[in-house]
Amino acid sequence: MFREKISLIRHYCPGITSLLDYGCGNEPVLAELLTREDYDCDRYDLYFHPEFPEGSYDLVISTEVFEHFRDVRYEMNKISSLINQGGFLAVMTSFHDPIDRFEDWWYHSDPTHICFFSQRTFEWISRQFGFEVIYTNRKNFIIFRTSS
């Protein structure tokens, strides 16, 4: 799963050197894999790596974190402040398909999942926060670039 995402990052985010794994959790597997791929990858997690980064990054990646946000606007403002001009944001979370009934969707049964996204939601986020979508699989992964 993570190796595929790293391959997509390598393809769609050329020239990046500094990365932040935003919401990396207790065992930051993705950050470790990115480091092994010779990326300079910092870690931030509200609970396990709570020192908020002071710098900025070419790429902020967040895997299985957005669905836990209580205040998306607040978190997006924090994340946006961490991305260099022309930099990238990559998000992995399960997208809700509007054709499916929400009540039948497995993803909402986790009580810690309190915020849900669709392709349309991410398009709104893109407009509101000055990003452009450069890749999406319309299922669980999207990459944005900051507008220049």
C-alpha cells in the first residue's frame, strides 16, 4: 500500500526533498519508508510526535488522518502553513462514493472516524485553500499542488 503511494509521489511530485508525515501515529511506517527512499522526512502527530514543526516542506503527506479531524478548516490552515510555495499535499482517506448509501459504508462504523470526504469535498478544499488537484484515484488517494 505505502510503496504504491511512494511511487505516485515520485511521479507526481518531482523535485521534492523535504517531507512531513502529518499524523504519522505511534509507529510512523510511511515516514520510515520515505527515509529509506532518501527523502528527508519529519514526523508530526498530535499524540505521539506532538512537537509542531517550525519549518516548511515540499510535501506534506497525511495517511488515514483526515477522517479524524474535528475542524477541517483549522487543520487545513495548519497544513497549508507547512507547505512551500509550489509544494504538494498528499492525502489518503477512504472517499465516500455518493452512489452508495452512507449507512452501508464500512468506513463510518469506526467511532473515531468523524469527518468524511468525497471527490467533490476535495474539489471544494482545493478551491478554498488555493490548491489544484494533480492526481486522484477517486477512491482513497489524492495529491494537490499549491497554486503559484
